[in-house]
Amino acid sequence: MKYIVIGLGNFGSTLSIALTEMGFEVIAVDKDMKKVNEFKEQITHTICLDSGDKAAMETLPLKDSDAVVVAIGEDFGASTLSTAILKQLGARKIIGRAISDLHQTVIEAIGVEEIIRPEEESANRLAKRFQIKGVVDSFEISEDYNIIETELPEEYVNKTVQETNFRAEFNLNILTIIRMVKTENIIGQPSLKRKVLGVVTPNTIFEKGDILVLFGNNKDIKRCLNPE
């Protein structure tokens, strides 16, 4: 799969590096040569190009890419102009980053169907961590249902999934377990790395420090994590 990312700020560079590490081909574009050079070793391709220049944008493989992400942050005008040019040039799929309600309205009017607001989404996820004690991270499926990561309660250590009878007691599904394993970094120093155990079975044994990935209704999640 091939992706084009417009803008190498914090969000755009992080996204581009992550996609590259996943094995996708990424073309990251920015008009600042310093940023282009900064990330050229971590991203498949980095190009110095003004995304507000239609002729320059025509040189990109827009119709051969699975999606173009407009990741420009604070510059309302540059983001909107880049999005409009991509629409004119017939990019297959445009994902726009909205920086305000007004900005979202404008790029929706241009015809962008998929719009993200990463700062708002991150803030909401952080708020949920504060709202429910013990939540490490969360992903909202709907207004009523969430997938959450939470630390394993002490009383479940060394017990099997079957012994805890977790689903029957709390009406929650354990999707998987994340376990911290010892490893070495690139310079040989010991460190901890998250390892996903995959599909759990009734005989899976919980260990101290495990993180449970749970799915269920918000009221059941709160009942599980904040018992009265």
C-alpha cells in the first residue's frame, strides 16, 4: 500500500514514520527542506514541495496512492488550499486533518469525507483515563461501548482466565493480554517491550504486571474497575 502525507509537523512525521515501520510505502511532503532532511532516513521517501502549488502537486502519484493525508497543523490557509488542490487533481482518497470546527466545515464543503482531529481524539482518550480509575488507554467504538487497556487487578495474578470467570462476573470480553517482556535496545541496554499474547484461552494464566484489553459496555467497565 502507498500513502502520501502532506506536512511533516509532529503529527505528519509521526504518522509517516509509523506507516513506514509497518512496511507501507510513504511519500512525505513538506516545503521546509530542514524537515525533509530530518526525516529522510526514517520515511520511505521525503520530498521538498509546496503543497499549495498545483503544478508541483501534479508530480505526485496521487491516483496510484491508497490515500493522501493532509497533516498540516496550524496553517488554516495552507491546509485548505492543499486539500482543494488534491480534490481538483482527483486524488483517490483524501483524509483531512481539521484544526477547528470552522476548518472542518470548510474541508467538508470541499468534499473531503474522512476528517480526523487527532488533538481532540487524544484529549478525549486522556479524559477517559482520568474518568475511570485503572484505565491505561481506550478506544471508543460507540457512545456506549469501548475497548480499554487496564492493569490486571492484584487478586487475579497467577489465576487462569477460567478461574477468574471474568466474563460472567463483569459481562466483559478479554480481547487479549499485553505483557511487558525484557529485551535489549540497539546499544545492548536492558529495556521492557510490550508483547501482545494474541487470542487468550480459558487456560491462559495471568501474570503480575499484565495489561488486559477489554471490550464492553461503559457501565460494565466502570463496575469492573471502580467497584463500590
